Amino acid sequence: MKFNTKTIHGGQKHDTAYGAIVPPIYQTSTYAQSTPGGHKGYEYSRTHNPTRNALEKAFASIENGNYGLAFGSGLAAIDAVIKLLKPGDEVISTNDLYGGSYRLFTSIFEGFGIKFHFIGMENSSKVEHFVNENTKLIWAETPTNPMMNIIDIRTLAAIAKKHNILFGVDNTFATPYLQQPLDLGADIVMHSATKYLGGHSDVVMGALIVKDKDLADRLYFIQNASGAVCGPQDSFLVLRGIKTLHIRMQRHCENAKKIAEYLVDHPKIEKVYWPGLESHPNHEIAKEQMKDYGGMISFVTRGNNYDDAIRIVENMKLFTLAESLGGVESLSGHPASMTHASIPKEEREKTGVVDALIRLSVGIEDVDDLIADLEQAIG
Ligand SMILES: *Cc1c(COP(=O)(O)O)cnc(C)c1O
């Protein structure tokens, strides 16, 4: 089955009770048993729920995995991955990563004796310097947030395999429409389904997808034992979202391309970060491992003035200033004062998160309206 069919049919069967074309919302916590243990495969909704299971099969299908797991948020999904580890274990992670992932690693799991190394993975040869006998996980995000660096998934997968280390990829920004990390050798794919998979800014959810049965069993155990599952209503919403993922992504990419080109030519804009630009330092890797270049763009205004950036995000009308990304509507963000405010200025500037950096999540509105909005806001 091709990807554009999988988004609609992948892992899905019609409801066995009445033939409903869409998996019903089984809003139930428990299931009747005729005799102890005599049930129809469902005992308790933390462990299994038919709506969630339908979604988990869809997750597995679109990422070319064998097993999918749905969680109450993206961070709950990452939390489950780190719980595969033990005190003394070490993780090598992207340095330019989602702020909440950084907080989870450093403020929660370092306290449990797990050591994290944060490094720039655009240069994959760097990674091997940090591998030792305690290294159990390599964690990568690509494109990175908010600098849109591209990490070579295939090369990292080879390094991980050589040293017998698990390799996980946060595929939130790219989505399986653009890249399928399991096919490139990753062991675990993670999503904040809150973003593109849900696609309508109306739900918070996380996903993990794997190929290996043993790894899946360990993660299912953690999912049930720790209990950070999502509800049936939210499962229904994300299942619905996935059905249009391919056409939404196509439009996100088309619009982003036009906006990136508009910004590159704008005299008041100094830098544009979008992996589809030939000037992007990792453009060649992006071209190789991605189908298109995504809907996320960052840019810096000329002179790198904090007040200019604030004025622009305040003045935009169609781009709403808000956390999050990946919905049908366009959003803007100012990383230095929002997502990355907790990182000291000196630290964040090392990775490029300067005062005048603005991040756009380009929606699927008419691109002429979006460009007119940027035009009036940049002035
Ligand atoms: C939003 C996000 C997360 C966290 O997901 P939540 O659903 O907000 O918990 C993780 N990684 C990336 C890249 C994200 O954008």
C-alpha cells in the first residue's frame, strides 16, 4: 500500500459490530467479563481500548513499523523511551532539540542517574566520540527545532547498530509523509501527535512506533505500568487527522517554499532557515532523506534587534503568536522569549537562537494571504 492510501486505510478494519466505517469512540474504562478472564480481548482501558488500538495500528502503518503505541502527550512517549534505561546508562542527544525534551532529560531523568550528552549531530562523526560502554540510546530530532538543522538518519543508524545502541528519532517536524526513520535504520520513531498528525490544534498526544517485537513488548509494558495513555476521544481525533496528513503536508510544503523564497529576497531579513533552500548547510542530506522540506521556517531580521522581532510577531494577523505547530492554521513564535526562554542567552545563541529569531509554522491557508500578512508585519 502506498503512503497516501495508508493514511486513510492503514491498519484499519470496519467496526465488527455494525460495520461503522469509522472506528467508534469506545468511551469506557472497563469491559464486562462472563467469567473471570472471560472477555473479548479488552479488560481495562489503561491497558487496551479499541479506539486507541485502531489509532496505534494506523501509527504503525504510516511509519512502516510493526507496532504503534499512543500516549497522553509527546513527552509521555519520550518518558516511556527513557524508562527503558537504568541508572548509569548514558544517552547521546541532539543539542538543538525541543525544550520540553531537554527539560525532561535534565530535570527528571538526570536525577535518576541517567547521563545525557547534548551535541550538534549535523556532523555525525562527532557522535562516535561520545559512545562508551554505558551508551544505551542515541536520540535525534530532524529537522531540529528551531534551527532546522538536518541530521543524517542513515549514518547515525549505522553508528548505533555498530555499537549495539538503541536509536530513536523524534519525527514530529517531518512526519512520515516526508521521512520514515525506521526504513533508514532507526529503532524507535516518536511523534508529538499534537502537531502534524493531529493537524488541527485540538488535541495533545504522543506516539511511538517500532519494528522489533521485543522492543515493542517492553514499551507496551511501560505504557501500561506507567499509565500515560490517551483517551478514546483524542484517539478518534488523531485518527481523523491522519486521514488528511498527506494532502495537508503537501500544502504545508508548497506554502513554506513560497514563503521561504519571499523571505530570502526581503531586504529586511538577514537569514532564513528552511532545509529546502539550496543555501541551507544540510540541504543535500535533506534532499536525500526527505520527500519535501516541511512547513517550518525560522528567520532572523537584519540587525538582529529584539524589538523588531517582537513587533513583527505582534503585528501579524493571520499568523497567530502561539506555542505549538503543525496545525492547518499558521502560527508564529519567538523562541528566545517563548520556547527557549529557560535556556541562558549565551547558551541559546551558540545554537543560533538569537534575539531576532522568529519561527513560523506555515499553515495551509492561501499563500498570497500569508505573504501579504508577513509583508505588512515586517513593514
Ligand atoms: C511538541 C513537541 C514535543 C512534545 O510533545 P507534546 O505533545 O507537547 O508533549 C516533542 N518534540 C517535538 C519536536 C515537539 O514539537
